Amino acid sequence: MVLITVMLGSIVLVITGLGLLLIGIVPGVEEIWRILVYLVISVVYISFWLGWPSFFPSCSAAPPPPPWPLWRYGSFSLFL
């Protein structure tokens, strides 16, 4: 979870810095809160889906574990 936070945080900081340099408008308090909320929700969402398969142990001779259909359903149904 720390790695995901560092990766997403650095991406957000780079994009925010580029936007600040290119546009020149300093973000207000509301925009900073919006970015932080987005970052927290993204870290929780990614951590949940990466940790979900660990609840379903599988051996090499078994068929794919059940989380894959649930992951597909969850990731595609959110955009409908």
C-alpha cells in the first residue's frame, strides 16, 4: 500500500507541478482537498483490488480463482 501511495502521489505531484508551470494558476484550498481525496480514494481502490485475490488461495493445478470474474464485473460495471 505504501508503494501504491508513493507511485500515485508522485504522479499527482508531477502533473500538478506541470499544470502550475504551464498554466500559472495556483490551486486553491478546494482544489487541493479535491486532489487529496482523489489520491486517498485511488489508493484504497487499487489496494482493494490488488489484495482481493489473496482471499482465494489457488494451487497450480486448479482453474483460475473466483476473484477474476468479480474483478471484471466490478471494473466494467462502474463505467456503465
